[in-house]
Amino acid sequence: MIRSMLLTLSLCVICSIAVAEDKTPFRAGAASAVVNPPVGSYIAGDAQDRKFTGVHDDLFAKAVIVHDGQSAVAFVVVDCLGLLSHTIQQIQHEAAKRAKLPGLTAERIIVASTHCHNGPDIVGLWGPDLQTSGVDPEYMDRLIDTAARQVQRAAASLVPATLHTAQIQSKVDWVLNECEPGELDRTLTVLKLQSKDGTCIATITNFACHPTILDGVHNVVSADWVGGLYRGMSEKLDGEHLFFQGAVGGWVQPVKGNRSFELADRYGREIAAESQSALEQATTAANPRIEFASTTISIPVQNEGWKQLAQIGVLPVKIGDSVETVVAAVRVGDLGIATHPGETAPEHSRITREMLGTPKSMVIGLGLDALGYISKPDYFVHPEKYPHAEYLNMTSVGPEAAPRMLEGLRVVTSKVAP
């Protein structure tokens, strides 16, 4: 009899714990800080030996954390050309150490770049010449510290939240593919994290187009059209507003018009307006669970130029016959998210969304690495068929990058599939 009573009591305790876990609220937090480089720093993009003369609009490091009571994922984005994996790993480890959040390990901190071309040289290729790095080590230390601190601040600000997700096909008419006209990923995905009192904690917008309206024309700090998106979102909604770049390879560019700040602002505000309109039809998840997977992939390096630049110290990474990088996949409610470690083609985005198999999806370009252009293998076999293929191939590690990336994505997406 006593034994039976003890067994019944144990089962009740276990059930009570399970119910308590089920009722653990989904939480979210966000933070941001300015990461402008000093005047006189080298500018990333276009030609070498260009330096900033001032600041037009701020660059940011922004972070959002979601936590389902047991596990967490952080999303960090920096307004810059493209953070390499070794810098991202420093941010991840420092952020995880500072946040001290159960369920948030370093690998679960997804760091990406908006790919704006009016930010600082954080790679090394745009110094005074191709033999001399343009990276400012003091700025990089500050950038890593600031990005990690935003994860810490976001973790400290976690509150019960609901997740709202929406996805549409953008109707903006200023995006084009200069290599394969008509081949675009026009998917605009936006999520909103909202506190229980209705306050917006943060939004994340995901879309694919180079922020290059100002590239090579203005020598001042600017987030390009992404800055217009930030301003447009902030005028309508509280909280932090993040942008994650999509598949901009092959060569997805804006119609650059008069290359003015006003044009960049208008383009960004158009994406903001579409995002806000999409959110009016968003689906809501009150207590979604988080699934996460990542894997390391090895890509053969067939670009001798990359190897030489690494050997002389212009590129601050070790590059031999192969290079390792990471791909990750996340599912939160009806939203699937996957990372691409460079500038990928619209076709790669389509394939990735199919792999995710979720009603809504985000493809984060330049996520967890910035391995240049990850082009379709045919660009290397028949470069004559594609305008600009010679340039894209020159800035790629090689033709195996895309197949190896997709192979890794098949592994991680299968682990988070609905």
C-alpha cells in the first residue's frame, strides 16, 4: 500500500513539473548600440585607400534574444560589409560568457552583417593597397565588445512575449539581378516580438538587396538604404529594429539612380512600409518552442588569391587548401531560419526555404561568416553566360562552395523540421 502511494505521489510530482514547464512563458529581449568607426578609417567596398571624412547616419550592432524556458537563440546583426568567422566566434564566446543565460551557448548566437558598403574595412582588403590591411585593430576590439554587450543587455531585458510573423512578396521596383535578370528572391519576411502589455520589443526584417546606393560615391559613414528601413520602422513601432540580409549574390543590386542619401532613405522606408503592412496580417504564437541545429562544413579553396592574401596577413584568417565555416538552422513556431555564410544566389535561397519546410522562412545571407560570393557552379563552368561572372568568381573561394553549403543545410534543416 505504501509503495503504491509513493508511486502515485511520484507520478503527480512528475506531472506537476511537466505542466509547469509547459507554462514557462516565451520571452524576448533586445538591445542596440552605435558602432561608428573613427573618421579617417578605411572604407570597405569599391577601391582601396578611401577614408571616411564624416558620419551621415549611424551604424549599429543590434541583438535580439528569444527564450522558450529551456533553450534560447540570439540574433545579432552589425552594419558592416561582412564579418569573418574568426571575428564572429569572438563575439559569440564573449557574448555567451557575459549573458550567462541558461540555454544560450556560443553556437546559438547567430551573428550576421547587413553588407553595407559605407562601413569600415573589417576584412582587410581596402587598405592603402592590396598588400596592406585596412583593418583598425582597436576598432575591431571595440566592435566585438559592443556586439557582445548587446547580447548581455538583451538577456537582462527578457520579458514574457508573443511572436508575430508575416511573409509577403515585395512589390518594390528598384531591385534587379545584374547577372540573371528576373531571377530574384522577393520574399520579405518580418517578425515582431511583443510584450504582454502590447509594447513592441523588437522587429526583424529579412529581404535581399545590396545596400550599395552610396558605394564609391560618398566617403561618409552610412547604413545606406538599411538606415532608411531603421528610421521608417522606428517612426511607427517601439523597440529595436533589426535587418538581416538575404541572398544577394549573382548580383542582386538596387537601381542606384542619382546615388543620393535621399534615394537610399526612400528605398529603406519603402521596405519598412511593406514590413509594417505585412505585420497587420501576421500570425501569432503565444508560447512557441525553439529548435536549433548547426554544423561545420569544409569547402575546398581554389582561389589562389585568397590563399596569398591570407599568407601575407591582409586577410586575418588561415586559408589553405580548404576552409571551414558553419551553417545553422532555427525553428521558432511557424518560422524557419537558415544561415548562408556569404553572398548566395536567389536559387540557393529558394532551395533553402524548401528544405526548411515552414510556412514562413528567413534566409540570412552573410550569416556566421562572409566567404565572398557563393555562386552557382555554372558560373565557373560557363562564365561567358553571366555578366560580371568573372568578378564574382574572383571573389569566391571556388565552385564547391555552393554544393558544400547546401549539403550542410540539408543536415541542419532536417533536425529542425516541423
